[in-house]
Amino acid sequence: MSLHYSSAEDKELPSSHVEDRDPMNEVQVGKGDSAHLSGAQVKAVRNAELYAAIQESNIPRWSPASVHLYFSMFIAFCCAVANGYDGSLMTAIIAMEPFQRQFNSGTTGVTVSVIFSLYTTGAIVGSLCAAVVSDKYGRRKTIFAGGVLLLTGMIIATTAKRIPQLVVGRFILGSGTAFMVLGAPAYTTEIAPPQWRGRCTGLYNTGWFAGSIPAAAVTFGCNYIDSNLAWQIPVILQAFACVIAMVGVFFIPESPRFLMANGREEEAIELLVKYHGNGDTHSKLVALEVEEMRAGIRQDGADKRWWDYRPLLMTRNGRWRMAQVVMMSIFGQFSGNGLGYFNTVIFANLGISSSAQQLGYNLLTAVVSAVGAVTGASLTDRMPRRKVLIFGTLACACALATNAGLSAALAEQGDNVIKSYAQGALASYFLFNVFVMFTYTPLQAVVPSEALETTTRAKGLALSGVIANGIGFINQFCGPIALGNIGYKYIYIFVAWDCIEALCWYLFGVEAQGRTIEELQWVYNQPNPVKASLKIDKVVVQADGTVSEKVAEA
């Protein structure tokens, strides 16, 4: 039988496209009799139809289309690099003597809070504007617009002589970064094949470290320059990844889901056939994706109004989806990882006093954190998201509790510090960074992007950005003040909060691993989406890799 992608209105596409298909790509249901055949085995999967389609739709890793797909995702990755660069940049620059001579800001207190938090304020404003651009003009143009803003902010900040100009530059930098990090994860999620989606989106977010580590290294090297160039050079280099992304968007395809949602179905199918079907117009995987996209893309008047965010919360389905987005947006920023903005202050509290040592340990923290993040991202398609979030968050609480306990002992020792205590506190802080980055860095981009439907993804990610940056504002504004007033005791707040987070993930976390984005519609429509998301299918896989049947439930 030939395959034909008929639309809901029975509108036929040209014959160059995928033709006729079996309804829903359903796998034959049986009692498991074919499991007795030579070489056959029974496997537990979350979606029998998707698993069967993937088994029969081989995507060569190094075909021209796959290489172009990697390049497309690399361009999105550069947006995360630009974001991560700033994450380490100001942490290190604040500790530089030339910066202190120029701005006299100190390393803690209200002035430092303003310098850090105005970036976040810009990101909040930018997130709301970026949603409009992303929905109307596409993911690529959103990335480009963010690059323009980021370059503008960089120029203003680099030429600053007084704090007001510096914070204006930081505000615009934050706005530009918001555009880039809204467009990029949506693009990555929507263009990646289903079997690569978790790794691709997770690895996208590890680009933060591809920015933060060079930033830490550059600032460490520039610390030996005794002029304003010590902090100006690192700020200028912030433009590097941004320029690559701005140029690269002209050489990558638009998101097929964006095209489908905006009436450009033929273009969307062509892209899916090329990048997900290896050019095969009879690909079962492409057939499944197209069918589910058509079923999942429903746009009413509220969806089309840029200012109307009601579709995110109007239905029970939507509220469950937004629960995942809100939890990740808050927990991903407030699990203790916000302490990283003030590494140099934390190191000083542990007895590491010289600027060079603090910057060196700041670089080491970034490297250790990157190892945790990349490891987590590489396993994203194989590990259940919910379990990782529950147990990973509890591990964060344990590491922070150890650090806080040892820091308390160090505080009591005064000038007679026992070296092993300081080493233990430092080791537990490094271990915390491994845990939190393994758990949250890959999934910060994956969970919100998966939870949201195509027609609400830009608005949902914008709201996610507002929430995350709002929490970031609290971290960056309150952090210096709290560390200055109560020191290590500030860490205990995150120990207690991480335990609450783990409980929330257990009660409300929906498992999305192993399912298509559109199939999650069924999950969120169930009376108990958490329970429904844990449902598995048993399939019989033959020796040649094909799925012969789905075993009926007893």
C-alpha cells in the first residue's frame, strides 16, 4: 500500500510528497505469539508506534542531511554559549581591581545587586517581546534579532565610564540574550528527530558551559592587565558566539512545526522527509510526525493575539503543561545554582583570599559543572526525566547540607582554620555543582519545550523566561546582600527548598521521555497525567529490528 498524507480536509499534497498511510501508523496488537520466533525479544517502551517507526526509519549519522541538521543545531547551541558567557563574566569581572577602580562597586551589597539584576530585568522584558517575534516571524529571525540587541548592549557596556551606562548596557544585553534563548531551544526541539530530541535539546543547554568556561579563562588571563582592558576585553569577546549565530541563521532551515502552524505545510513535509526520513517519502516516522502535528496544531483567535496568554491556562490540559514549565523555571534557577554568580565571595568565605586564586577556582568550578551537564545531556534520551529530577534534587540538598555544615565549622574556627575542613567544604561545593548541572542543565530546555504545544510554545517559553529571570533577579539581587549579612547560613535555605522541590517533582512531574511531542496531548488529557505518563507498551522486536506486534494488556 502506498502512503498519502491527507489533511483533515482531505487536501492532497503533490505526488512528490509522502503518499498514503495506514491509520495512525498503528502496530498490530497481539498476545505476544511472535516472541517465540528465533531472535525475537519483548521490550518495554513508552510508545509502540513511535518505537516501531524509529526502528524502520534509519537516519544515517553522517549523511549530508544529517550533517546539515547538526550545523543547524550548532547555530542554536551558539545562543546558549552567548548566554553562558555572561554567566561567568560578571562573577569574575567584579573581583578585578581595574573594574573596582573604575566603578568602585565593591564585591557585595546593593550596587553589585543592581549591576547583576538589571541584566535579568532586561531578560524579563526581552522574553515577552521575543514571544511575539518568534510566533510571527519564526525561530531564526528571533535569534537574529537577539544578536542585534546583544551586540548593541555589548558596545554600550564596553564604553561605559560610570555605573548608569554600564547597567543600561547590561539591560540591553539581557534583552538580547532573552531573544536568543527563547528562539534557540524551541528551534532545537522542533527540528530534531524524535529519537534525538532529548539529547539535542539537552546538549543545546550545555552550551552555557561552552560560554562560561572560556569567559572564566579569559577573565583569569586578563586579570593580569593593569588597565580597563582587563574587563573590557572579556566584555567585547561576548560578541563572538553571537556573530556566529547571526550569520548561521541564513544557512539553516526554519522549524517544520512553525511552518505547519503557519499554513506552510508543504514546506514542513519537505523538511521532515529530508531531515527525519533520509529522503524517503514513504518513511513511517515522517508519516507519524505529520499526522500528529496536524492533530496537535489547533490555533484559535486567542492563539493569534500576541498579548493573550489565556490559552496556556484555559484548559486542564494546559494547566498541567504549565505546571511542568513553572516548576522547571523556578527549580532550575533556585536549587542553589544561583550561588554560582558569587563564587568568588563563597571562596573568600572558605579562606581563599587572593583574586588570582578565586578566579582560578571559578574556572575549575565551570569545568567540573560542565562535566556534570554534558554527562546528563548525553543520557537524556535513555534516562526517565522524572526520576532524574527527584533523586538529582535530593542529591543537591545533601551536597549543600554538607557544605553548609563544614562552612559553619570553619566560621567557628576563626583564623585557626583546619585545612581539611576547608577542603571538604570546597569538595562538597564542587560535588553540588556536578549534581545540579547533571540534573537541571539538560532538562531546563527539554522539559518546557516538550511540555508545550506548537501553537503555545513561544508564549509558554516567554513566560518560562519571565519566571526564570524573575527567580534569577532574586538570586542576583538578594544573593550579595544575604551572603554579606548571614554568610554560609544562606545555603541552608536551599537545602530545605531542594527537599520541597523533590517532593513537587514526585507529585506533579509528568514523564515525557520516549514519547512524541504531539503524543503528550493524550497524556495531559488523562485524569492523572503523572500516572498516565508512566504507562508503558510491550512490543515484540524481531531479529532484524522490526516490531511485529504490541502485546495486549492482560
